[in-house]
Amino acid sequence: MKQEPPLVRDLFPELVAELATLLEEEGEHWLAICVWDVRMVAECGCGDDFCQSIRTAEHTPGQPYGPGHRCVPLLPATGDLILDVVNGRIMYIEILDRPPLRQRVQP
Ligand SMILES: [Zn+2]
């Protein structure tokens, strides 16, 4: 059985709490619930200093998401947080110009 990637909320609880709050403020109640269950499939990997984006679903980089895709830009106090959502599923969390993510120390 393939092991599931880790939950983003286990790695970056503060980030997920902030995303959930911002999504509620945007009226995205469904996504505010879903964001607690997204998994860290991979880092963005673009190598840009200002980018800490997270892939939360399997998707071939560079390919269009196709129909059902929408962007959900949020309004954080600093930097940019933008979700890519396809048919209600969070595919990608764009995290730009943000202070370094604080990873919870593993016990
Ligand atoms: Zn990137």
C-alpha cells in the first residue's frame, strides 16, 4: 500500500489555521474545511527565494488544470496566498513573499 503524504496541518499548523481563517473571510466555507485535510505531496520546486508553494495533489507541473479550475486569491497580512482549486479540490497552495514557514518540531 502506498504511504499517504503527510498532512499539511501536521507540518505547518499555523499556515493551515491562517488559510482556514482567510477562506472563511472570503466566504469559501467548503474550502475552509477541506484545507485541514490537504496533504503535502511535494514542494513547488521552482527554486525561487520568495516561493514556498506546496503541491497538495498529484498533477504534472506545467500542464493546465483544465475545466473546473479556479484560482482563489486570499488576503493575508503579508505576502500572497493563492489556492488552485479543481472541482472543489485544493491542488496547489501558492505561498509567495512570506516569512519562512515554521515547521512544527517533530517529537
Ligand atoms: Zn515555486
